[in-house]
Amino acid sequence: MTDHVFGSDRITARVAGHGAELQSLVDGVGQERLWAGLPAWPRRSPVLFPIVGRLPDDTAWIDGRPFRLTQHGFARDRAFAWQDRRPDGCTLVLTDDADSRTIFPFRFELALDYQAVGDTLHVRYRLHNPDPVQVLPASLGAHPAFAWPQRRGVARQDHVLTFDQPEPTPIRRIDGGLLQPTPFPSPIVGQTLALSDDLFIDDAVIMDAPASRSVSFHAPDGTGVTLAWEGFRELGLWTKPGADFLCIEPWYGFATPQGFSGEFTNKPGLLHIGPGEEWHGAWSVAVDLGSAST
């Protein structure tokens, strides 16, 4: 059994063993809130590890040796082990092995726990360094893609993002997969970001210092989702212009800055987890039925 279906009295979710990827999130009236993984972008909610974004030439230099490590790392393409399957959730684990160490020569244990509580799906991460001597340098990110529009028959451009705090801090952009050095003025007005494809012509909107810890993605009638996070520092927003999804992505880490070279362990934005230590992060998504609930 490669997938696990679970839920609460208000939501139903499905997670795949491949990549520990969330495949579906259905609300109480039977509407799918997650992107369907269509050809425009065939993923739904990949796990980004051990990097977020891209490295120059897709190469990590570690102890003077080159290791090929492609965009967003390898976890999203690996089979996780099922540690636990429950009516309200599941836990999956990925550990290093001989294959992973040929492209990322570090020991690790990455666990994801999913739990449905009421109208909210909780996703918790634990990244453990089992090595008794070596520090684990890594980034970790979420990449959930939500259906856009959130309500059938509503225009995409009528949706907005509403942050829980004003967000005047300039945003960052990437070029050729690498982080540009110059910040850009924030497109967020107060706490509100009007959504359009034009925002994403130059790829993702990257918030490297968000004040907020939650953001709502809603249609005018209130139908939508609210995503909250903890432990993650950055937030990415992305779509392929014209595609019916919006990714809201809590990250710890980001693409390599243009001009950076040298040892991977010196790359900006990494976690450095000491021997025997671990890092915890989480995000959750609450589903709002809007006027569909009346």
C-alpha cells in the first residue's frame, strides 16, 4: 500500500510513501483544495531536502570534492518508510543510505508526521543528525501547491493573500536558479498581496525575513485556506503563470546567492545540526468553507 488516506470529521487527506508527499486535501463538502499534479507541474507538495533551490552547476563542494545535488535535493524522489499509520494521520521516515551518501555524504534521519484535527492538517518535521562527530549542514522546505481558484467558478485574479502582519520588507528574486543580490520592493500592500500571473513572470517571490507566521489564501466569499508555520525562516510564493495552482512554501534556506563559491557548508541559509542534535519545524493548513458552509 503506497498511499495512506486519513482525516477528521471535516477534512480528508492522502499521503504517498514516495517522497512523503501530500497528494490530496478534501474539505467537508467534497472539494479538493490541493493542486491536482497536472502536466503544467506534476508535483503536489514535495519535501525539499537537503537543499532549497539550486546550487551553481547543481554541484555541492564538500571537503574539496564535487557532489551532484540537483534543485531542491533528493528527498522528494525517495521512498520514505512508514513508521505509523493512523485514522487521523501518519508518520514517515527517510534515512541516509549508500545511495544518498554518493550525492550527499552526511548521515541524517528525516521524519514527517501528518495529523488531521478538525478543519486543520498539521505537518511536523524532525531532522536528526545521528552522526557522533560530524555536523549536518542542510536546508529543509515545504512546497504545497493549492488549487487556484479555491472555489469553482471564481476568477483567479479575485483571490488575495492576507498576512497576519504588515510585510513592507523588500523581497528577493532568483535569476538562472540563483538568488539575485539586489532586493526588490515588496508587492505586498500592508498585509495584502493581490494575486496575478504577472507577479511570477520572474519566477518565485521570496520573503527572506517575513514578519508573519501565517497567511490566508481566499476567494471573495471566504473560501480558502490559512497556512501557518513555525521553525521555518523564509517563505516562498510561486506558480507557473497560467497554471491553476499557488505554492505557499515555508523554508529554512534558499537558493545559492549569485557569486557564491566554495564549500557547501559555508552556503548562506543552511541549518548546522550538531552531532546527536535535531531540528523541529511545522506547518499547518486550515480549510475555510466560506459561504459554502451556509
